[in-house]
Amino acid sequence: MCGIIGIVGRSSVQERLIDSLKRLEYRGYDSAGVAGVVDGHVQRRRAAGKIKALEDVLAADPLNATVGIGHTRWATHGGPSTKNAHPHTQGRVTLVHNGIIENYAELREMLKADGRTFESETDTEVIAGLIDSELASGKDPVAALKAALDQLSGAYAIGVLIDGEDELVMGARKGSPLVVGYGEGEMFIGSDALAVGPFTNRIAYLEEGDYVAIDHDKARIFDANGKPVKREMRTVAASAALVEKGNYRHFMEKEIHDQPEGCQRTIAAYVDTLAERAAIPGGVDFAALERIQIVACGTSYIAGLLGKYLIEQLADLPVDVEIASEFRYRDPALKPGTLAIGMSQSGETADTLAALRLCEAKGMTTAAVVNAQESTMAREVDVVWPIHCGPEIGVASTKAFTAQISVLTALAVAAARARGQIDAAEEQRLVRVLLGAPRLIAESINLEDAVKAVAVEIAKARDVLFLGRGPMYPLALEGALKLKEISYIHAEGYAAGELKHGPIALVDEKTPIVILAPFDSYFEKSASNMSEVMARGGQVVFITDPEGQQHAPAGARVVVTAPQSDPLIAPLVMAAPIQLLAYYVAVQKGADVDQPRNLAKSVTVE
């Protein structure tokens, strides 16, 4: 899985392949490679590790091709190594692949029985072997591709080169995105608009099951049945300026600081600022709903948990939140009258997409809260609620998280009004509170120096506990997840009321305990949990607000005081300190903040 680029160019493609792969680094990867047609034969250059290693290989042995493909790989089958790095070659066929081929073992044995040998541990090499076998039977390249695709089970996006085909790149997609880019006398394929963004802003999105052959002048696109089709060409803004770090050390740091502006854009899209009303596009009748089902993974799942608190409390509308990878395998009880909401920054998360498709098959209305408005998820659901936060490059989500919460907060207000749980005056008050969130988020980010000092101590820990009550419980989960993701310190988030039911056994003088407790209806109980922890030698980092600081028990090792805020937006305001804490702990430990090990930005396999 991860990034794909393919170019049929008029000049050398080496530098452009590398440029595109660098723009795809945000997806996470462990190796990279390129291939090109040189004098009628395909040549490869590959390296394990970062793209710099591949650049070193190319410096020693340049790829003088005008037609080529490139790939950044996140390991699924076979560990990170040069032999497992893409592109892979079998006979005349060289290709790159995102996704997982589920029947690869069976196909591999079939190909071995025909006398083929394999140099890698990947499922990808099997696809190359299938296409090459079909070429050997006399089929032309496009027919050979189609015949091979018909034998695959699983998810894939692929880019293909053929020996002897000097002006041809082929591609296909099923369960993993692929776009076609239209240039001037040049054509491109890529895993997303950013991949081809440096070369063209005119793209077409391949649909599920499509495959394509591009040359200098055109794209021949076929649907899953082999029928020639046209896909709408769109002009998209994939500006390079949107994926630059600016003055920040890392993308994650920049994106934490982007949150006030990002949330402002998000909130502005979901409220009528003049009438001070929630204005939710899509025509969903919240009054008629019996239930909401949210499905998501990772940070998006945690945002969904926060949405549950908000929607149930304000709108008296039942909300279930489930991890998408579990949802469809447990045979859930689904029926019309329920709105299914999938949450995904990329809009390509395979498990979430599959869960939404199951809900749709059961007659449910589907919606997507996504950052990528042209993603597969956004194109397939009944209603799209974009988060409008702009490209998020750091693998660990920050601004997409707060943007998702912003959307869910606006939805909660709209649902509450539609269901008669609040009147017009209260709706206006809540909207005013929501409109004030970006300012308070900015003030919260200004705690950076205080958080940085805390991070120096937490970086020494082996384990960290995060505690919270009410909406602060999901935020505790997010704080722990962020710390694990980028600093590799073991961390767990718990509902503070569960402390006495087991986790308190972990408390000692070496374990920092981060307690999230703004002065709200839960504060007294949270303060009691804080006292319990300190009585057992726990080193407490207390993240609260000015009023909470005044009422907090004495003895916290560190108190981080976020701005005072209404409970409606407290999760938005309190998010920045936990993000900054994870960030500065990771920096202190010298970790690769933007591309943490073993993680990928867009998880397009199950």
C-alpha cells in the first residue's frame, strides 16, 4: 500500500518520479523504488528506508527514461527490504501495487507449477507473474491486464510497465484509489491528486473495478466488464504550497498550529453566522432518525466517541460508535431509520468503507465526515460532510481530529434543534460558543512552552496513563494514542471512574498520570481521582482551566491551564495540549515525528 505515480513523458521522468514520491511521504512508507523503459527494456532502482536512500541509488546509476512508474511501500506481505520494495518484475512485466491480494498464495503456487520463480515475499509479484503469463499466451497488454485482474481477489491499485512498450503505462483499481492526470503531450496515473499535482491539475478518478492504459495523448479507460468508458475530467487544486512545512520543524507541528484556521473554515461551513443557526448540508431529517451509527478507525473513531457524547446529550438521539474493522464481522443488527456515518480523514480507509457499504446494503442512509472530498467514501455515500481542514501530511492526525469534532458539534446542535430539545435562543447561544472555538484553540496552542517543559520529564517514562471523565474520556484515549504513535512510549487512556477497577495497580512514582479535567459537571469526581493517584505516589500532570486550577487538590507535579471554555467546545480547546505533549515528547526522544515507524497515513487495506 501507499503511494503510486506513473508518467508517460516527453522528457526524463527520474526527477519527477522522485518529486511525486516525496509528496506522498505523508502516507507512511518503509521502502521506495522507480522503474522506467530504457531502449525498450524496463530497468528498476529500489532501496529500503527513506527516499534519500533511493536518490543515492539513482545518483550512482541514473534512470534515463521518459516513461516510468514509482512507489513508496508500507509493508504488508514481507518485511521492509530492497528485495520486497516495489516495483516488482516477472518476465516482461514490471509493476507497483497498493493493497492486498487475498488469494496470492494460491496464485503463487499455480505460477510456480508453471515453472516461475519469485524473488520477493510480496503478493505483488504474483500480479506481475499473472500478467506476464497472459502476455505469453498471445494477448496484447491491455487484454493481458484484464485477464490477470479477473483472477485476483482483494484490494489493489496498480501501475504497470511492459518490456517493448515504449509509450505505455497501465493502471487498475479495486478497493484502493487511482487517478489519471492529463497533461500536454504527457499523461499520468497516481494514487491521489497530490501524486500528479506537480504536473497537472486536470484529473479523472477511476471508479471501482476500472483499468486504464495511458500513452502520450490519451487515456483508454475500461470498466470492470471490459467496456470502454469515460470518466469525468475535473480541475483540482493540489497546490504544492499546501504541503510545505513553512517555518515549522515538522508537518505535525505546523498542523497543530493550523487548527484555529482549520476549525474556523470547518465551523463556517456548518453554521449560518448571520442567523446564528446550525446549517447542515445534505437534507438529513434528524427529527425522523431513530439512531445514528458511527463507524471509524483510530483517531477518527475517538472523534466519533466525542460525537456520541455531544449528540446524545444535546439531541437525545441514540448514537452507537464502533471500530469499523470489527463492525461488519460481528453481524450487526442494522435497519432503516438509522443514519450511518463513516469518519475518515482520507476517505479511503478500507474497513470504514466496507462498513458503510454494509449499512447501505441494509437500506440505511449513509454519510461521510471526510477531508478528501473526491475520495471513494465521499463519492459512494448519500451525504458528504467535508471537514475542510486542508491536506494533513503528518501521519498522526491533529487538525483533522479537531475539524471532525467541529463538524460533529455542529451536527449535534442542528439535531437538537430539529428534535425540539433546544429552542432558537439556545441554538443561537451554542452557535456563538462554537464560533468562539478557533480563538480559544489558538490560546490553548500558546501553552506550548509549558507543555514543552512537561515533555522533558515524560520522555523519560516507560508508561503513561491518561484519565478523563465525560467528553474528556475520549480525549484521554486520544492523548494516549498520540503518545504511542509518535514517541513509542506505552500509554493508556481510561475513564477516570474505572481507576479503582484495575488501572490503579499501575500507579507508582515512576508513572506519569495525565488528568484532563476542565471545571465542569465532572470536575469534583475527577479531582477525587487525582487525590487517589497522588496518595499512591503518582506523578500528576493536571490539564484544566483557570477555574479548575483554583479548585484543584494541591500536589500536582504540573498544572497546565487551558483557556476557560463552554463544555460544548471543551474537547476542541483541550485537544491542543495533548497533541503538543505527544509532539514534544517525540522530539525529545529524537523520533521521526511525521512518519512514525510501522504506520501509514491512509490505511487502504483491511
